[in-house]
Amino acid sequence: MFIQFAIDLYQKNLLFKNELFIAKKEKVKEQREIIPIDLKKIIVPILNIIGSKDDLVSPKSSLPTSDSVAIKDKKTIDFIGTYWIMYKL
């Protein structure tokens, strides 16, 4: 499952192409509705925390996330360091 997640998000970039789908939770598996994820429909506040020296996720690949959502209540914080430094905070 993780391998498919990595391929879909990192290699195919399906989330930003609006081609990533989730299944709506239903009691019976066969009745699940498949729904596309549309970033422009996100209505919750977004906080995008970036590590400027992160070697796991490139900072420049994290920046488009804030630009891709329609909500105006969004903020990007750039820490000087890596994800590990942010984790320790």
C-alpha cells in the first residue's frame, strides 16, 4: 500500500492533477463510492511547514501545495533545517 501511495503521489503526481481518488466510507464495501480529490474544494485552513534543508521532501516540491488550494486561510512556514529538527520542536 505504501509503495502505491509513493508512486501515485511522488512519481505520477496524481494529487495535483486531480486524479487521486478516495473511497467514501460505506457499511458495505461493494457500495463504496469513488471520489476524486480536488484541492480547489478544500475548505479547512492549511499550514504548510517546510524544512529549507530537508533531504526527504524538497522544499520546492512542497511550495505548490499552498498555491493549489482555494482557501484563503493558509500559511507557509519555512524552518531552516530538516524535517528532523521540526519533529524535535
